Amino acid sequence: SLIASITSRGSQAKQSVAIDGEKTVAALPRRSADEWDRQIWSLIESGKSAEAIDQYTLAIAEHPDNVALRVNASTFLRDHGHPNEAMVHLERAVEIDPNLVEGWYNLGLLLADLQWPMEAMDAFDQVIGIATKKKSHQNLLHYAVIAKGLQLQKTGQYLEARNFLKNSAVMYPDIAEVCEQNALFTWI
């Protein structure tokens, strides 16, 4: 096992590395979350998925409250067949920052992937509420509206889906056409 633990001490981190059953402790300079992210993206671009996962584990151990690392890790984990690990990071990210639109949106997508449409709709409702109130993240707001409409359809709530999408077309003129098109294809 290469990775055993990381503990922070000031601006330095001590890393315990187990090699062939013997433990060696080495002082390593603490890396910023951005440095971790750049290194991990380099691994991802090189096709080194397993190493990227290991590096996300180290990065999050060093920066446990960094929501950007957690959301990035969750997206990578979800895309590489590790939905349970992705869920842990997303739940923690929105716990740290309850107004994290990206976290709620990705949580909604993950829950939809896992066939939990009611929970996915709850996450998409969080996106819609936060983004509407903050008047930010309009692209995720629009995606969440469409995603919620699709989840309503998946649960057999066709009339609710149609009404939700028609009302959304009025509330969000930028996506009125897409909402109207999706509402037309909602069967009652």
C-alpha cells in the first residue's frame, strides 16, 4: 500500500508511506488544492485513471473541506464506475456548502443514474432554488429544470411533468423553447 495517511502540521504535511510492511515518514511540502487539481488532470489526460483516483484521495485528505476537489473527484469517480465513492464526496460537498449549485446538480445526476428519481428531483429542486435566488449558474438552472422534468416523467407523473415544464417555459424565457418541446413529448 503506497498511501497510508496524511496529517497536517502548519504549512507542512507528514505522509506515512508503507512499503513492504515497513513504515517510512517523510516531510513533504503541503500542496494547494489547485496544484493537486493540475496534477490530477495531467494524470487523467495521460489515461492514468487508477493513479488519478489515488491522487484525489490524497488531495481530499489534505484539503477535506475543499468543495471543488470533492465535486471534481465525484464527477471523475461517477464517470469511471465508482458511484458510491462519488456519492460520499457530493454529500460532503453540499454539507460543507449548502448553496453549492454544482454539488447539488452533480448529486442530482448521480441519483438519476442510480435510478433514484425522487431523490434526484430533490437535488434538482435545490439547484433551481439556489440558482434562482442567487441569479447565477443559469446554465445549471436550465439543465436542472429539464432534468427534473425528465425525472417526473420517469416516475409516471406525466401531467406534473407537463405542467412543470410549461410553467418553467414562462419562468425561464431563455429555455422556453426547450421546455415547450419537452412538454409536448410528455404523454398523459
